[in-house]
Amino acid sequence: MQKQTVAFSKNSSNLFFHILTKCNLSCSHCYINKEQHGTETLDIETIRSWLSLFSDKAATTNLIYLGGEPTLHPDLYLAVKAAKKIGFKSITIDTNGYLFHDILDKISSDDIDFLSFSLDGATKKTNDAIRGEGSFDKVMEGLRHAYNKKFPCSMIYTVSDKNIHELELMPEFVRDLGIKRFFIQVIGIRGASSKADHPLQVSKKAWLDVIPRVAEAIAGKGIIVTYPKVFLGRDELFECAGNVAQNFFVFPNGRVYQCPICEDFPLHSYEIRENRLITTPKINEKNLFSLRIPEGCVMNKIIQPQTLSYDKNGLPKYRIACCMLKEEIFK
Ligand code: SF4
Ligand code: SF4
């Protein structure tokens, strides 16, 4: 088994492109916040011109189409073809599995690098309690359909206190699904999650007891597993991706963030106006990335301080890593 921390690099970029915020589901942990991200569905001409803003680094940029549910966009297939023509390093579609507008009949398995299916439980009961009635059956049906059409598929499991108990079942569950990658995410305290009446994030102990062990078990089935590091070891270096990497989270109202934790607030670094990428005035997230604090991630301390814990001298018991720092494990 091989395990590595995926280092940040200025030479590699990720473009998370939300082409709409509309969705057919209303998951209890949805991070989309229409007040902050807009309600527009970008038309295909706008998608093409916004893609072109990032085209000079396309060869080293991983593009991820997101929503809302991106397959609700009737021209998603044209957006995929436009990105392919520009030459992005990789193209992924994140989907809830409903695969609207017969998307798989309009693109081929050569057009995209991954179709990533969100599933938040190993049983209907747990998944549907989070993602909505019937969503388990739909995502499994969509996954089978994509696999039969030879699309490269992956799965995303967002861990919270509502479903961590079923992560243990996932190694057996995913064994014969034909997925190539499995992404474990930590639930973000933003959008709908920020309104929950109790903490949804799991404790440090629960995270460290379960996640690395289950990740290794899934990797043992021949699937590459990626999960956020979350807690930094005593000797591990803290780095903020905002300073040392290139991540762009683009929303339909034109906001472009570099840090996903900030997405509930107007702290975005850039804005797209009249098809131009404009730097926003102070104070924005960029001005905060360089702050050094003993707790590690500064945005985590400002926006979700409930994740921190202090000793009797007022010192943090552990440091929180950048949410973009990932561990990768594979056979
Ligand atoms: S989490 Fe995704 S699938 Fe669920 S409501 Fe939000 S956008 Fe839709
Ligand atoms: S999560 Fe924290 S460390 Fe990572 S980009 Fe945001 S502010 Fe920086």
C-alpha cells in the first residue's frame, strides 16, 4: 500500500466551475448558498468565455463541473466539448446520479476523465435521510449506466456524524462497482450545514480512528482513495493553499473564491465582470491567507472555531490543516 500527502503546487491548478446552483435534491448538508452564489444558470456562451479566462493554464488545470446539479444544464455536453477543445488537463463532472438531459448519450467516455457520483451512506436509510428519498436508488442506477457505457467513475462520500458509522461498510460495498477513485470529504460548515442545530463534523478521535483505516481498506480493493488530512501532526508543515496553490471556485454570480471555507461570505478574491477576471478590493480572503496563528488554518478559526480545542493554558491542542490538503492511498 502506498500513501502520500498530495503537495500543493503553483504549477498545477484546479478550477471548480459551478455552472448553475439549481438542483433537484435538497441535501441536508448542501453547501450551495443562493444568496451568496446566485441563482443564474450560465448560458453556454458565458461558460465558454469564462473558461477562456483560465485557458492560458489549461494544460495544467483540472476542471470540475459542479452545480447545483450540473446535468440539469441542458448544454453541459457543449460545455464539456468546449473544455476539451481548450485542452484542460482533466475534466470531471460531479453529479448526484440523476444524469439529466441524457448527458451520457451526448458525450463519450473519451470526453471526460471522471464522472463522480455523490453517495452518503452504504444503505438507503442513511443516504436518503441526508440526500432525499429515492436518491440512493438513482445514484446506483446512474453509476451502473455510466459503468456500462465505459465512463471512468468515482465516488464522493461526505462524512458527518450522520453517516460515519456506515463508512465501515464501504470497502465491501464499492468492491464490484467498477469505480476507480473514492473521495472522502469532511462536511463543511457552510450553506445548509451552518444552520444545523448540532455539530455535524465528527470529533478528532472519530476521524482519526475511522478514516485512515477505512481508506486503506478501500484502497485494498484496487481503488485510489483521497481524503482530507484535517489534523496536522506536531512536526508537519502548515501551508495555506491560498498562498502556495492555484484553486478557483467559480460561482454563477461571478464570484471566484480561492478558499472554499469562505464561500458563505463576500470574501472572494476575484469577480468575473463583463467576462473579465477582476481582483476584488480589500478586505478579501487573500488578505487573510498570510496570517500565521497557532491553530493552523485562519479561516477555520474565524468561521468554524467549534472545530478547535484548547488546553488549560489556552494553547491549541492540535493544528487544523488547510482543507485542500489531501492524503492519497493506493495499492
Ligand atoms: S449537495 Fe449537491 S446534490 Fe445535494 S442539494 Fe446540494 S447541489 Fe444538490
Ligand atoms: S482552508 Fe485555510 S489554509 Fe486552506 S486555503 Fe482556506 S484559509 Fe488557507
